[in-house]
Amino acid sequence: RPAPPRARAISLVRALLAPPPLPSEPRPGSRASPGALAPPQRLTPILPCAPQNAIATAGKGILAMDESNGTCGKRLDSIGVENTEANRREYRELLLSTPGLGEYIGGAILFEETLYQSGSDGATFVDTLNKQGIIPGIKVDKGLVPMSNSNGESWCQGLDGLSERCAEYYKQGARFAKWRSVVNIAAGPSDKALFDCAYGLARYAAICQENGLVPIVEPEILLDGEHDIDTTLEIASKTWAQVFKCLADQDVMFEGILLKPSMVTPGADSGTKLAPEVIADYTLKMLNRRVPPAVPGIMFLSGGQSEMESTLNLNAMNQTPNPWHVSFSYARALQNSVLKTWQGLEENKKAAQDALMVRAKANSAAQLGKYDASGESAEAAQGMYEKGYTY
Ligand code: 13P
């Protein structure tokens, strides 16, 4: 009987990546001398088709559309559309089937429900994405819950059964994954919350790689708070140091991950707004100090910034070469004007898809450091920050 597809894929990758035996190692098939230690297990394989590199390609970023049913409901509610499975499917179909989207978008993060849905043409959403040259990804965390004995901090659930779920998602066509944990500057952050965030991300990343999925590592540092940008720099530096320590301890292969950081900005309630050049300077300083160049891509979240702000900041970060691909993985900053244009009406579908293309193209230009904000609408400049936002 042939081996199941996942086992076949893993052994293929192992064979491709296996280094030639060192002279001191016993040759394959030879008998180990009695009492010799078993050879160390190879570290986690990375996929030969390397989705992380296909996504981290010039002018491309990620469309994050992995809102849980509750959060998607809030979005639909804002335009008077009922939160039903049919309406979520219709909205997601509008996004995924936007003609030409693959020119600017290399990957789309889906919620589990969307990974298993099909569009009105009968094609699965996975096939629709693949046809556009967009790699399907999947949110695998199970959301945030309050952390005991903390100052209102939270921890991220979802490690139980994760390996089995990843294997199923891979079979369904997902090739990368996302896990979002948060760090709340306004609430401390406490050392235990920071450590839990980093450790959870590292365990998740190792499990994903073992199952052939490229993990996006996302410790979101929330915008909430009155702090200045130097405080954010300090906490972000501490968070990423902890995250990389845990990733290394779990033998996660850095070449096979993508990062999803928050930009380094002042707190949303600080009353300070800084120029994109300043935000870019702080953010890149932090990343250069903490992120090894082996990591292929940095895909920022928008975190409540306006569509234009997040594009301008990304553009500022791409004015000089970086050791990694510096790009976007926005949800709110790609979808806001789409939703407002759509209003749940079939006759607005084309205009809504055009709105998505405007944002995707603008962020693609920003990835190349060539964005020009002169033609932007007033809508795009409107902020989307919400205190205590949950995803
Ligand atoms: P935002 O760009 O709305 O902050 O979304 C972030 C996110 O984690 C989605 O995957």
C-alpha cells in the first residue's frame, strides 16, 4: 500500500535536504557499533516548493481575511449585513475572486470555515486562490483567553490537537499558517505573559513545520496605551528576543518561517502622531537588532492604523534595502474600504473588488518603496483603531 501523502511528502523533503554522511558517521545500512548513540534526528524539514519564498517576492504581500466568525460578524454588522454562513461566504468570495489579485497578493490567510467552502461557480476557494497564484493559508490558533493572576493580560489557546489539525489543513490545500498572540504594553506586560506568548508561538511553529505548513509568527504588540515610541521599542525588543530564544530552543528552522510584527509606534492614546520616516526608523532598528537574516519575510499587521498610514509606513521602510522581504499582511487596512463600498449589495461587487485592487496595488508599490499617496481618498486616511480590539 502506498504511504499516505503527508508521510510521502515528508520523506521526499527529508531525502532532498539530507546532507551527505560525514566521514565519521556510519554509512547508511552499516551496523552501528554496540553502545553507540543513535544518530541525532534531523531538524524539521522545509517544503521543497517553499511557500515562504513565493510569498516573500518583490511587490507581493498577504491578504489577511481570517477573522473568526464573531469578528467577521462585527465587520458585516457595520454595513448592516447579517452574520450568516452564506453572507460570510459571499463576502469572502468577493475578496478571493477579485480579478488580477494575484499580481499583488502572494498568500491569503483564511479562517477554517473558508478553507472548506466553495464559491458560487462550484470551485473550492482553495482552487480559486491557486488559480490566481495565491497560496492558501490558515489561522490555526483558537483565540485569546484571560490569563490568571495577570493585569488583564491574555494567552493564546490551540496547541492541543494542533498537529492533527495541521495535517488536515495541509490535505485541504493550506500551505502556511498563522497564530496570533498579543502583548499588551498598557497592562505591563508581565514577564509570564511575555514568556507564554513566545513559548506558545515557538511550539506552534515547530508543529506547523513538522506538518509541512510554513508558520507565520505573530506576537502582536497592541497599539493600546498612552506610552511613547521608546517604550514600544523597548517592549518590542524584549518580546522578539524572547520569541527567537524560544524558536531556537524548539529547533524551528528560521528559513521556513514568516514574521508578522506590529510596527513600532507610540501608543494609540499618547496623543502623538509621528512621521512614517520616524516609525520606519524605529521599527527597522528593532528588527535589525533582533531578527536573523535567515528569516525570508517580515509581513506587518496593520493593527488599527488607517489604510494610508499603514501603506505610508511600509513605503518608508522600503526606501533602503533590508536583509529580509519587508511587506504587508493586512486585514483591516486592506478590507476597510472594500466593506464600505460593498454594503452587501450585488451591484456594488465590482466596485468593492476595485477598492481591494487599489489597496493591494498601493501596498505592492510600498513593498517596492515606490508608493505615491497623492491620489488617495479621504476614506483611506481614516483610522480604524478600536480600544481592546479582539481578532
Ligand atoms: P490587522 O491588519 O487588521 O491588524 O490584522 C492582523 C491580523 O492578525 C490578521 O491576520
